[in-house]
Amino acid sequence: MELKSKLVICGSSHATRLYQACQRNANLKEKYSIIGNTRPGATWYNFKLDKGLLEQLGANDVVIIQFLGNDLIKPEIKRTFNPKIIHLLQFIPRSDAYVKTVREHLKKFLINVKAKIYFIDDPYRHLSCCPAHAHSHPELLKYLVKRNRELKEIFSEYTVFDHRRLIKSMSFGKISHMSYYRKIMDDDVHMKENFYDEWAESLSTRI
């Protein structure tokens, strides 16, 4: 019996949720052996990508990377649980030099990976956690949009999916408006579970 190609999901909490969604997706499970190399909360400096796993992949294998979002902002946060929200207390963006450095580290790491590599850019976070913080960080969205644009530039040799375009239940025109975008969010950092299922379904037709 022919062995299935491997589908490896790499990254932090969004990647963890995507990995779980891929395991629920019948089309992906039929075609691939699905492997997770993920850890919630991971940054470049506290997470070890599995070099041995990635470098033994072949041309028929696929790697999906959703990583380094936690390297964009210093974690000045507070969690509440009723309702479940991750609040951003202070918006302290990482410097251009820092973000460029961690992305260059990842780029260098991927040089020897022979599998097909795809990226998913970063969902917007901390946009409307609660009334107390609703207008506290007016530059945050602009900053996150800029970082996603840079992500596409630095990894231009790969396909970088806009995370919004992998959601098919809402038109891109609608989801581009923050009043609709907020409806996909669960705790103001992560999406509701069904939207990761939509990511997985979209990937099943695009990779």
C-alpha cells in the first residue's frame, strides 16, 4: 500500500488549533498523514521547530506554517475567564529589527526543507477585548496589517495565504470590516473553532 504524503503544521496556538481542525477534516485525513509541530504561546526563542522531521520530508509532503505572531508584540496581557478574553494592557510593538531577525532565522531554517511550504498570515489580535480597552490602542490594527504585508514580502518564494481568504462563510468584503471581523474571534486573540475548520477545508482544496 502506498504511503500517504505528510502534512506538517508548525507554529504556536493558531497552528495548534489548525492541526486539530486538520485532523477533523476527512479530505485531508484521506490524503495525508497529519503531524503537528506546535506549541501554544510559542515564540522563535522558546520553541524548537523539529529540524529532523522537516528535513526528512520529500517533495510530495506539505508544511503549513502559522508562526511568529507572538513575536510581534510584547506580552503585556491579562486573561479573564468569564467571559474568556485575553486583554492587551499596553501596546508595545517589537522593533522592526527584532521582527526582521526572527523572520530571517525562520527563513534560513527552511532552506533545506524539500517539502512544499505554505504560510498563513497572522489573525488580528486585541482589537476589541472589552469597553475598557476598546480605544486604548488606535495604532494596533495598522501595525498588524503592516506586519502581514512584510510577511508576504520576506517569504515571497512561498505561498502566503491571507487568513481571511481561507474563511468561506463570510465574504472577503465583509470580513475586511472590523465590525464583522470581530464576530470570528473567540477570546480576542484566537478565532472560534469553526473558523479553523474553515481554514482546514480551504487548505484541502488549495495545497
